[in-house]
Amino acid sequence: MAVDYDPYSDTAMADPFALYEAMRAEGCPHRIENRRAWALTRFADVWKASLNESLLDFTVGQTPGQLLLGEPCPTTFMTMNSPAHAHWRGVVAPYYTAEAAGADEPRIRSLVREVLTPLAAAGTFDVYHDFANRIMCRNAGHGLGISGEEAESFRALIDEMMHREPGQVGASSSRNQIAAGQLFGLLGAFVGRLRQEPDRAVRQTKALLEACVDGHRLSDQEIVYYLFSILVTGSETTPLAVASTIYLLARHPKQKAAVLADPSLIPAAFRETLRLYQPTNMLARRARADFELGGRQIKAGDNLLMIYASANRDEARFPDPNRFDIFRDGPRDLSFGVGAHVCLGASLAPIAARVMIEELLAATSDYELVEDGCERSYGEFLLGFTRVPIRFKAKQGEVAT
């Protein structure tokens, strides 16, 4: 029986893994006729298409809504083809190298302890909202010269923009649109203040204000788009994966005990979580030429849904792919993508996640889930746990130093 798949169906937005498994079993890209799209669910197809960058058009967007529904597409390096992509990505890339992320670890650890100390004293908190999300909001704000409080308020508006109700298709609600108007207004005012007082611009914002690529300098609107994109990408996927790691460890007590006994296993637990609950469910591209993929003929203008969350559970790539196993010694997955548009934060995210999980576990003798409070994401774009309340006893009532 043919698989009936639409990325905006309730099943696809609530729990898509059975759909993905059925589409992988088809053995080829899955055609979505009414969206003029192909869903790439197999690892080999996503990998091959991602490496054929000359066949893909990034300028029309990267979210399903931008390509399938015509939602607005902010122009940043993320939505550029080569060589412009490489040139503009290079403006902020020095802040995301392995060396830069490593050098920033002491500051990140200090930030984690600042947020965690009162939470540890309380003995219960939500790992996503109270902890990981706040930390990564503040970290993204630091890179842009935005205060921690402002960054958290901006993230709250981003969450409102991305909120989905059952049956909702895209960012179509008044709730989404009101939040978008407020957020872009606040970011515009922030850029306006920096134009008046350019000496206040720091780090990535300073780099963007001063950048001149092929004779082009960014307008205020373009800088707003960059700030928005960096805030979004810097404060959503890593917190989702950290919260999901804590959830999955709790559901697998032997593996949790191993991590508590040997914190050097934390990176492996985080990597396995990324594979099993890839936080970027999918990214969208558009074909700019005809080509063959997995036995199907892709036509110029067709939309391509690169479903990383499915590719990371591909039976042809990963033995027993639905099993959480921090001791898995398998091949590379697609958690950070591949090709020229590989995730900019691929070095920063594992360091920040390791520090957050290290400090959380160091602050507790153990923890347990508040099961009835746990929630998974609902939507077409992201995957993971958005609520993971835990309770525990802090070690001597304070964060370990």
C-alpha cells in the first residue's frame, strides 16, 4: 500500500517515525504530488543529494514552509548558493571553529553554573525550558552583543512564531504572526541603536556591520535577518538534544548508571541522542536542474525535503536503528548535515551540550523523570523533547565546582 505522507499531517507533526520507516521501505524518494516535492528518507539519498550542491537552489529557503507554502525567506548565507554562501558564511565562521568553541568553554561553563545553581537548590526543574534553552539563548545573545534577558525574551517570541496547533499548516496563525511582528520590530530597533552607536557592536554583530563582500554591505534589514537566523539556530536544536539526552538516559537506567559513573561517556550519549532524535527533522531545498536520485527522476523546480530524522534511523546504515545505545560504534550519521551547508555550529554544539550535561549530573546524586510532565515537540520542522521535568537531590545543596 502506498504511503500517504504530508509533512503537515497530525501524524507527521506528532510522531513521524512509523511514516518514515514505511517510506524508507519504498526504496526510493517518496513523491508528494500536491507539494511538487520529494521526501528523501533514506540515508544514501540525503547524503548524495547534499553533496551535489550544484544541483540545488538554496535561495528559495530552507524550511518546509518557505519552499512548500511560500513563507517569507530571510536572505542570509544560509539561503545563498555558492560562491556567495561561502563568502558570507565566512564573516561569522571564525566564531564557530573548533578552536573558538574550545576557547569559549570556560565562559560557557560559568554561564551553565549561573543558571543551574538556583535550579539545583530547588530540586526540580524542566531541563529544556528552565535550563538548556535559557543557556543557549544567553550564549547566542552573547555572540551578538544582546543581553541575556533580551535574548530570552527574543527566544520566547521565536517559540510563539513556531507554535503549531493540530491541523495547522505552516506559520499561519495570528499567534505566529503577532510574535513575528514583535520580534522583527525589536531586532530592527536593536540594529538602529547600533547604527547610531557603532562602538556598541561586538563580536558577530560587529563583523556583520563592518562586512563588505564583493562591494556589498548589509542593510539594516539584512542584518536583522542575520540576527534572527543566528538566534534561532543557536538556541533551539542543542537544547532539544540536551533535554532528549536526559530523557533517554532516564528511560535506559543501565546506560544512565554508566554515564553517572563515567562522565567521559557524555559525548557518546549526546551523539546517540542526535541520531535517534535528530532535532532538525528536515531541511528543504529546490532542484535547479534535472537529475536522477535513488531510481527517481528529479525535475528542475521540484522541492526536496531532506529528512535527517529518517536518514539517521535508516536500517541500511544503522543496525537496530530505533534502539538507544550510547555504546554504539557505527558509521557517521547526518546530525550536522554534510556538504557546503553543513551546520555552522557543529563544533560548538557538542561542547556546549557536554558542559551542560556534565554540570547537571555533577549537581545531582541521581535524577528521575516527572513522567507525566514530559512532552515531545509538535510541528513540521523540529524534533525532540520540549519538556523534560526532573526531580533530584542536589549534592550538598550546590553545583559541584
